[in-house]
Amino acid sequence: MAEVESEDVLVDAETFQRKSLRDRLNCIEPPILLLLFGLNLSATVFSDQVIYHTCTYQFHYNESQCASKNSEISKIVDPYAAKILMSKVVCESVFPALIGLFAGTWSEKYGRKPLMLTSFTGFALIYIIASIIAFVDVPVSPWLYLVSIVPECIVGGNCVFAIGIYSYTTDRWSGFKRVLR
């Protein structure tokens, strides 16, 4: 009887070590931190790109005029660029909110990780498309930057990403560990 108990303890210790190693290797916090840092850092750059392309492409000012902080040019360019940026915010908010209504129940059936990976993929596609548009040497319409937002709208953006993170954290950890995560 004592041998059976010692074997159970040994098996439990091995299971604990494997589980502990899996927990250490399966850490989602660094990718989330990097993604949120990148999103916040790139928001200003995205706005500046839209303003620059609005100035050069839409209103046909040269680069030196657009680079200067001329208030007359700003009065013309800024309202038009604000319409583009407002359209971006609407696309990033309305469609993902509708998708978010169904994301929770979908993730109950198929799991949390596909939900988060889909969101990560959507965010990666945003930056890939926006980078391609920014590096094209030909003047392009500032409205073309809205094409880069389409993947985020399709996969649910921040709304679905947050649902996936909160659901995964709730499923995975309990009590004080959840607060730390």
C-alpha cells in the first residue's frame, strides 16, 4: 500500500513539473504587451501618414510646403484628414463590436487561442498593408489607408482581442494569479 502511495506522489510531482514548465513556456503576456505597445506607438505615425498623403496627393502641395507648419495649409488639410481618420475609427469600432457579440460563444466551442491568434493575425496584416502603402514611391490617395483596416474589421479588432484575453485568463488562472496576470 505504501508503494502505491509513493508512486502516486511521484507521478503527481512529475505532472506538476510538466505543468509548471508548460505554464512558464506558455506565457501570453509578452506578446500582448508588445502588441499594445506597437498599437499605441503606431497610432500617431498612422495619423501623420494620412495627413501627409492628404497634403501631397489630395491637395497637390509639394513636400516642403507640407513639412512646414503653415497654418493656412493646415486649415485646409486637417479637416479632410480628420474625415479619413474618423472613418478609420468607425470601421475599427462598429464592425468589431458586432463581431464581438458572437466571439464569446464561438470561443466557448472552438477555444480561446484561435480567437487571440486571429486577432494577432489581423493586427499583423494591418501593419503589413500600411507599410506597403507607405513605402510605395508613387503618391497614393489617403483613403487607401482604410484598406489596411479591413483585416482588423473582419477579425474583430480590439474587441475580439480583449474578449479572447479575458476569457483565456479566466479559464486558465484563478484567484490571485488572475489578478497578477
